[in-house]
Amino acid sequence: MAKFYITTAIPYVNAPGHIGHALEFVQADTIARYHRQKGEEVLLLSGSDENALKNVQAAELAGVPVQQFVDGNAGLFADLAQKLNVQFNVFQKGSDPKHHASSQKLWELCGKAGDIYKAVYEGLYCVGCEAFYVPSELTENLECREHPGKKLEKVAEENYFFKLSKYQDKIRELIEKDEFRIIPATRKNEVLSFLKQPLQDISISRSNERAKNWGVPVPGDDSQRIYVWFDALNIYQSGIGFGFDEKQYKKWWPADVHVIGKSIIRFHAVYWPAFLLSAGLPLPKTIFVHGYVTIDGKKMSKSVGNVVDPLELVEKYGADAVRYFLLREIPPTEDGDFSLEKFVARYNADLAGGLGNLVARVLKMAEKIKEKTPSAFRNTAFTDLFSQKEEETDSLVGGFQFSSALERIWEAIQFCDRYIEENRPWEQPERKQEVLGDLVFALSRIGELLKPFLPEASRKIERQLREGKRESLFPRVEI
């Protein structure tokens, strides 16, 4: 059986998750479900980036011990996934002792390659990104482009460094040949443009004093902690046994897909492959990069007060409604906008008025022939249509084009609506059984096509077809 290993980015747990995290979780889960549906053995991994300085600062602000703080917020992310019907096979915590041992193993391998050295460094540090920046990478006011308005810290201390520059040419070659794929092409070109400039070696540790004795200790040096990106990226490996379960690790690694947001592409497309090349380990096959969810046209921000809690949407409208909006309305590789008005409009038009209405109409009309199985009726117009839709959605989901794939499925729903109006089975008693049989067959195929996207709706359609009992899939709603 073919294996498929997919990961989400590993979110910081300095605060609860927002709708941007929900987008990434749902995208990754849809890909995973699609591959399971194809009969592959799939592992979907996420986790919590717990060894970051921002987590320490947030815990201090909250007045609770760091471990208690990160445990609580990590639980919120796991709960968000569960409420969205996202099925993580592994949720790897960064404070797990096994992860510590795994990251120390990666450090030792890079050290043996001669790629780690100690030096004094002075630079501007963004706590939000957990990254050092040179002035040319910042705004005119020397602010981080991802976190404008927040003052960068000027840090001077002795750290360990990684020879990133050593791997510049090799990484560029792998990306250009698509041996290390970056999707979409715009992000690939962005990374290649960055790689045209001489790379600077990067700090991969911080002093115990600055880290507040939190994080993974540097092997052989109790005065230093491993810097967040070297440690956090390794969750993709520690979650499948790197450093302590060789059989499990070899079964799953390399990752087939890393699903990430555009703000962390450099760490995944430059730093991560460099660490792995240094350690003599295989590189992930593909990085799929999505954009941001904006709110009424603006970037989400706590200071602006426009952060959307996806759990509130799930509680009011259901997990499938949230999944559908994120997959259908948000472009898979670009920024997309959320507003409650857009959400409700899409819900009422496509879910309540489209899918839900079709299922209710067909099952109501078919109650008298419910003993007939869908396979007993196969109009070639329907079998040809669904063969085509299955091929199209297979190709589109394989290329991460979720919105287009759902568009194809809704074309099939609209075809069924037209078929009802054209044949009007309530006016043709002699053809009623034939027409409704075609439609029941169609519902069974629509339910199958929806499995990766709307798992609960798919289950409900299957159950209603099997038991002949009607229930409302998506009742109309008001804001």
C-alpha cells in the first residue's frame, strides 16, 4: 500500500487559533482524506511550537508557568481541529522529551558535518517571527514586514551558527529542477529570487538568559538553547520517530507535502532543506503555500480587533459550513477575504439552496421507491457525468485546487436540478421510478465526491439513502 505523509505548519501556542489556522487545518485534512479515499495509507501531522521566546513572554504576561501555559493553548489547537472534523494522526508537542532528544540528534548530525560553529552576533530580532533580520529585509522604519508597528529588539550575544551559505547552490538547483517542489510557481520564484543573493549564516541557538531556560538544550553546552526554527521544523521528523523509532521514521519520511502559510516560506524552503542536507537526510517532496485570510479586506490583527474565532462559526453553522467557505471562497494559494455577510450568502446559496435542497427534494420524491437501490438505475447521462466529475476533482485536488474541485461538484448538483425541472417526475407517473432512480444514483455519487471536503454532509447523505429517512442538511440561516 502506498504511503502519504502530510503536515500542517506547527503553530505557535502563545495565543488560541484563529480562522487562518482553520484554513490550513482544513486544507491539509482535505488532502489527507482525498489520499485515504484513493486507498493510500495516510499520516497527517500537526503539533505545537512551544519552545519560542514569544511563548515564554506570553506565559509571563499571563502569570502562569510556561509548561502550563503551552499545554493549555496546545489543547485549544487540538480542540479546534477536532471541532472542524480534522483528523490528525499525530499532534507532536515541542516540549515533549522525545522531541527534545530528536532535535538534539539533528543538531549532532549537522555538527558532525562541520556546519555548526560559535560566534558573537549582533542584530535586530523580531519576537513575532522568532527571526533575526538585516536592515535591507525591513521597512524604511526598520520594522518587520509581517509585524509592523512592533519594535525589533537589538540583540548582541554569543550563539551557535549554521553554515547556511554552504547549501545555497544545492538548494537552488533542487528547486529549479522541481526535485524539491514549491507550489504555487509565484512562491517558487520568490524563493529563487531570494537565493540569488548571498546567504548569511544563521544563528541557531540563544542564551539561557534570553530563553529563560526554556526549550531544547544544546548538546554539550548547558548555557545555550536550540533556536526555535531549528527545533520547531524538526517536529515534522520527531512526530514520526526520528532519533528514537527508526522503523517508524523510515516508513513515513520524507514528507510528501508540507502545508504552510506564505509568511514562513523562507524557513521551510531555505533553512529546512539546508538542515536536512547537512544531516544527510532526505528532503520533503513538496511545499504547498497558502495565503492569508483577510477580514473585510484587512489583515487580521488583535490590535485592530478583527480576529475571527472559527469555533464560534462552527458552533453556530456547523463544521462543514466553515470547511466549505474556506475551501470554496478562499483561493488556495492567494489571500482571500472573510466577512460574515459573505459567509452567510455562500452558505444559503450553495449549501442550503444547492446541496441541501437537492437532497431534500429527491429523498422526498423517492420515499415510495426507497426499496430500490441506486445501482438499479443508471442513465448514461449520469454515469458519464460523474465519471467526468470524478476525473476532474481527482486532478484538481491532486493539484491543491480545492475551490475549482468544489465548483465541479456543484456543477453536478446544478445538472441534477435541471434534470428534475426538465423531467418533472411528479407529472410523469410512468417515468417517476426511472427518473428518481437516476437522481438517487446521482446523490450517492455526490456524497462520495464530497467525502474529502464535507465529511459530515457526505455521511448524512449516505445514511439517508441507506435508511430512507430525511433530515435537513443545511437549514437556511440569517445573520
